[in-house]
Amino acid sequence: GLIFQSRGIFALSSLHPECEYIFQLEKEERRCLQYISEQGNRSTGCHPFWDAVTCWPHAVTGETVHRACPAVFSLFKNSTGSVSRNCTTGGWSRPFPPYHIACNVDDDIPETEQSYFATVKLIYTIGYSISLVVLAVAVLILLLFRKLRCARNFIHIQLFVTFILKSVAVFIKDATLFSSDDTNHCTLSTFACKVSVVFCHYCVMANFFWLLVEALYLSSLLLSSFYHSRRCLWGFSLLGWGVPVLFIVLWIGSRVYFEDTECWDINEDSPYWWIIKGPIVVSIAVNFMLFMNIIRILIQKLNPRLIQFNNSSQYRRLTKSTLLLIPLFGTHYMFFNFLPDYFNINLRLCFELCMGSFQGLLVAILYCFLNQEVQKEVHMQWFRWQERSYGVVSPAAKGSQMDTPF
């Protein structure tokens, strides 16, 4: 088994496709049984019944009834065929053509999707593992070197930590919900699994809010040159860590009192899911607007006729940071956010789980390992270590230090 915590950006909220297949069939069965009870008993013809896939209505003897392939099959393949049954004197005939032929699916649907989802799980497990290690190294570098301690790197560290926590949350959730092949993860309801789901939701929310903080900080640098005081950083911390706590607590309360079902990982058609989804949508929208405004400001400030020579390098550095950070972790979500949950599920799974698992790796590379200040400080510490160890820095080392383009 595996955990699909996201469909689109909210694959965290929806169902594992195998569970969705089961729950949709259960929903159709309840609807069919209600229809059967409303029809009452008729002495002639074929009685309505549920064949575990489709609901067949009452029919007169000799009538052929056609039914389109169930919509639930579209979770696995594009099914547009139809199945028929004849109402005979002996009752309903067998479906023709059979479901697996008419609807282009195998008899055992969970088996057909197993290899695909196992591959996705392998990819995102590798992605989160690599990201976790690289992010941890990046955080250590930014914390160890005193010259790198500034407001900008403080915010970068918080963002790195949210990516680390998100990776850890995915592993914990996988281990809790899918610790055994015998575990029915579609109906599992334990305190441990609920805690893992809550932790996972909090980490995702915190990640989005610290992305928003990054955008707000870049905007403040472009709009003003004031010094970011400790109080300002406390405000950013409250937004990034505190606001998600508020909404998570509200969501927990709503699930406990109004919707305490399964492991709280199934949020289909749940109005309470908007307590988490709403703030994330708002943060994405604000990020997008900030991005557009930052681009507008940078286009103006980078006009050679309007900028002074002394400020040009600063604005070019901010331009690079802006163009790398905000489009990568904000604007692309606008596309998936307003599409229906069922739109191209496989594409969303690949995008959010496979590509998304490498987000932390990309952030660490761009904002730590490729950062010129970080590279310079690491080089300086390396040269100092060589000097302490060998008593003198080699000419080659001196040359490389002088040639470093900082």
C-alpha cells in the first residue's frame, strides 16, 4: 500500500485511488438500494438489482437494457463503452460484453493500478529522502557560519525546515497507514493514524505559509530599504508557524465533533476541508499577486536609464531570487488549484508527488549551495582549516581564492 497525500496541491485531502474506487462503489450501491426500495415489488419482468458494479432497473421480459460503463472505471482507464443485459423468463442474463471488455478494464482493478502507484511511491520516496538529507546539510551550513546569519537566511532556514518536516510527515504517514499489507487503510481509524494525518496537514500548510513569507520579504526589500528588526522576524514567524496552528486546531475540532470518520484523510465532499484548503488557496493567490507586482517593480528598477550604478547589482540579485523562488513555488499552483479534483489524476499525482518530492532539493541547491555568499564562506573556512592543519595555505589554494568570482 501507499499514501497519496495529494491530488493537485490537495492530494493530501483526497482519496487513494483504490479507496476512491471502493467508496464510490459503496455510494452507488446505497443509491441503488434506495432506488430498489422505492420501486417496490413487481410480479412481472426482471427485478432491479445491484451487481456490485452497476444498478439495473426493472425491465419487462424480452427487453434489453443498456448501461454505460461506471464513472468509477475512469479512475484507472478512459472507459466510454456500455454493457447490456437481457431480461428473460429466467431472469437477467449475464452482462454482454463483459465489463472488462466493454469498459477496457481488467477484472481486478486494484491489481492493474498497483504497478503504476508502486512506481510513483518509489519515485517520491527517493525524492523526499534526497531532499531531506540535502536540506539538513543546508540548514547546518546556514546555522554554523556566523557571517551567514541574517534576516534573509533566517527565513530561508524556516522554509528549509518546513520542507524537511513535510518529508518526515510523508514517511510517518506512510508507515502508519501502510505498515502492513493486511491493514485496511480505507477504513483505518486509530489515534496514531489521525495524529499522522494532522501532522502532515500542518507541515503542508506551514510550507505554503513560509513560501508566502519569502514572497513578502522579497516585496519588502524591493519596496523599501528599512532594516528588518527582530520584531519583524517575529511577525514572519507568527505568520509562518502560528497561523497554520490556528486553522489546524479549528479543523481538528470540526472533525472531532462533526465528521469523526476513518483516519481523517478522506475529505471528499467535506465542507470542513475548506478550513485547511481555504487558507492555502488564499496564500497561493496572494503569492501570485505579489509575484506579478514584484515583476512590475523589477522591470521599472532595472531600466538602465532609471537605476544608479551602485544599486544595479543589488536589484539584479533580487531579480534572480524572485524569478527562481516565486514562480517555482507559487504561480504554477494557480493552474491546478481551480481545476476539478478529478481532472487528469495521473498528471496531478506525477506532478505533486514525483516532481514535488524534489522541491526541497531544488530549494536547497538554489538558495544555499549556489548562493555566492555561502560558497565564499565555505571556501574561507576551508582555507582556514588548511592553514591550521598544514601551517600554510598552498599557492594553488590562494590562487583559487583570488580567482573566485564573488
